[in-house]
Amino acid sequence: MPFGLQPTHLIIILVVALLIFGPSRLPEIGKSIGKTMREFQAGLKEASQGFTEEIQKTPPQAEPPKLACKSCGKPIQAGMKFCPECGAAQ
Ligand SMILES: [Zn+2]
């Protein structure tokens, strides 16, 4: 349960509500709770959709620039001073 709310707490809240509002008003309270829950879930859905859109907007991880030998054009690793293929200085 979120917020550390346990089923026993809900029962206590229900009993307290019953004592405060009386049984005749319970359907009304139930309705308003249902409305609140629906609004809450709609808000959650909206938030998660926004989150998903945010992820989709993020460009894929940029790959490190590929280096090629200036002499023979073979791919070489960054930081290499000489081409392993032809030995040309980079
Ligand atoms: Zn080379």
C-alpha cells in the first residue's frame, strides 16, 4: 500500500467516517472517494504518458565518433598515434 497505508487503517477511517457522517451519507462519501480515485488515476495516466513521451523524445545514445586512418582509411581507435594497418602517423 502506498504511503504506508494498511487495510486496517482503511477500516478505521471507514468506521470514523461512519461515526462522523452517519450511515445515510456513506453513499455520498463513497461517490466522492470514487471521483477522487478516478481523477487520481487519470492524473497518473497523464503523468506516465508525459514520461513516455519524454523518453521517446530523448535521442539514442550518441556513438563515439569513428576514427579512420588518414592514410589508408581503416578504422582505428581513438588515441592511437599510428595506424595498426599501415603505420601512418595520425
Ligand atoms: Zn592506415
